[in-house]
Amino acid sequence: MGSSVRELAAATPGTRDRYIDLLRVASLGTVVLGHWLMAVVTGDGVDNLLAVVPELQLLTWALQIMPVFFFVGGFSHALSYRSLSRRTDGSVYAAFLRARLQRLLRPTMVFILVWGAAALIVQLLGGGGETTGLTGVALRLVAQPLWFIGIYLAMVAFTPPLLKLHERYGWGAFGALVAGACLVDGLRFLGGVPFVEFLNFAFVWLAVHQLGFLRADGRIRMPSALAAAGLAGAAGLVAFGPYPLSMVGMPGEKVSNMAPPTLALLCHGLWLVGAVELLRTPGTRLVQRARVWRAVVAANGIAMTAFLWHLTAMLGVYGAMLALDVPLPAPASGAWWAQVPVRIAVAAALTAVLVAAFRSFERPAAVRPAAGPDGPAPASRAARAASGSGPAAALGIALCLFGVLGLSMVGFGGMLEGKSAMLVAVRVTAPVAVTMALAGWLLVERAGRHRS
């Protein structure tokens, strides 16, 4: 790996925005570290450190950094779609989906299959549908981060039409999404309209994604104003509105800023985007260093695999501690904090082992041109195939979206008993969610191969 990373780093074109790559790695790394810190396991079950020490919830205003990842995604999607449009005749939608989702869906589907098989084995060995203890927690908890995959799928799917709106209206397209988020929260909190809050999964996150389009065109010229407006808006909404302090979901809370997203979380995203743009100059200087850039290249090559498996590693550490009767200090006590560096180091080592086992699925496969008996398909035939594969790709990404989101809600437990959870207004079971995700992935893969 060392030589390939060195070669990739050396071959990086001078026009590449390396700071964006740094933000991608840093945002996912912060999420992983946050998850490792928040989980509190005792002999009685699993708790959240932010619930044990509510004063720490203010830290989520800096550490809930997922909006930065979606902002970076908007930047990358804009460049990728425009590049494909210049190089491809006819429809580019299916090719764009496959190109952007290869390194996302393949490791995700492997993760789903491995944990699905593990859940079935647990039940066949007598674990039952409502497994208790750390095993039951693991079957439920490891699936929760899949919500991020589902949201990212939606962002990729909506990139072509939203990019067109951006190119025509600029900040106006972003403003329309913000207005939609405001309307949804108004109908939710003032009008009591049922289920309307779920629309903000689209409005809030797509608005943050739209900021990436603006960044790609160099149109974020006053990041300090963006950061100040976002921070003031979030503070005002939390202080005077029905919004909680924490920017991550908390167990048992009546209103969550995350699920579904709220206007307060959108303001939080604006503040973070403005903040990272203010750090752009020193960040760019940092990533120009050869050693730093090689580290960023290496981390980007395994980032999704590490994200998918980091909770598995963390639960493995806690499981080993319980099995070996290692003392578990009271959460947030001095002894607990002293144990944190050791737990994180062991979780990082176990994550590295899992990455080594599964990282090959994150490597993108070569895209081969559609070929006939006499060689590559003519351009006209390839264009017709690409155009026809667009609807199949759209159906595939829709199935993946609902399958992955459903699995994040229901978890892997109770697969044989048909245990279900509510996804928006529809109940979904783990077997149905897995089937939808796999079928959608196969459709996206097949549709993308039809492009010349």
C-alpha cells in the first residue's frame, strides 16, 4: 500500500483542491472519534455520555461535523457530473450514479451481508429475536450509522437537477431549500401537521449539499458572514424555540435536531461551513506538505470502510472487557476518563484489522465500455443504452435509499421474527430492507455498465 499511496500522492494534479480531501477525512474521523467517546457501556446496558453529563452537549456544536462531509460531497458531485457531461454523449445519469456510488455501495453491501449473516447465526443458536445484553445492543447499534449512507445516496440522486437549478439561480436555489426547511418546521411546531417533519431530511441536507455547489463555483465569498449568521441563528432557535441544545440525537428526547433534521441543525451546518472556509488558507498550506498529503490520500482510500466498521470495533472492545471482567468505572468519573485513551487505542487497532479485511471492496472497479461481438459499441448505440439505463438507475438508487434507511431504523435483530420499525409512515423489517438495498445496488451497477 505504501508505494501505491506514494505514487498517487505524487501524481496529484496541481489543480486539485487538496483542502477538500482534508475536510472529507477530518469530518469522518471526527464522527468516528465522537461515537467512540459517546458510548458508555455498563453492566446494565448502554448509555450515552451526553445524557450522563448534559453539559457536554454544547461540544456537539463543534463535533457534530457531518454537515461538512455533505458540503464536501456537493463540491465533488458538481465537479464529477460536469466532467462526465463533457466526456459523454447522451444521458450521463446512470454513469454518474455508478461512478459516485461504487466506493460507497460495495463496502456497504458487504457490511450488510456480514452483519445480516451474523444476526441469523445468533438467532439460530438460540439468541432469539429480542436478544438482550451487548449482543442485542450490537445488532441494533451497528446499523444506525447507515442513515448517513441513505442521505448521501439521495444527494447523489438529486445532484443533476439541483445542479441545473444552481447554475440558473445560484444562491436563489439554496435559498429555496432553506425556505422549504423553514416552512416544514413551521408546519410541524406551529401547525402540528403530522409527518411533515420528515421532508426536512431532504430540505436541510440538500441545502448543505447545495453550498458545495456554490463552493465549486467560488461563490462563497464571505465565509465569516455565513458562519456568524449560522451560529446566531442556531443559538437563537435553541434559546427561544422548541429546539434542544444537542446537535446529535439523544435517547428519550421529544424533539431531536437530527432525526428528522431541524432548522437549528441547518443553521449549525451554515456555521460549520463558514468556519471551515475561514480555515481554508492555513488548511491548504498544511495539506501541501508531502507527508500530510500522503496521509490524506491513504485515509481517503479506506475512509468508508473504517466508518462502516468502527462501531463494530468499539462494541468488540466493550465485549472483551465484559468477558474478561475488566472493571467498568462509573460513566464520566475520573477512572472512566483515564480509561478512555486505552479504549480508543484498542478500538482503533481493531478497526485497522477490520479495514485490512474489507478494504478491497472500497477500491473502484474499472468502467469498461459496452462491447459487441466486433468490439466496443458504436457511440450512438452506447448513448441509447445510457439513456435507457437512466430509469433503472433511478429505481436502483431509490431502492437502496429506502433499504439502507430502513435498516438503520430496525437494525439486524429479530430477522426471523419479522421485527419491524417505522420508516416515515411505513413499517419495515430487516429482511425487506436488506432485499431492497441489495436489489437497488445491483440495478445501479448494471445500469452504469451500459455506458460507453
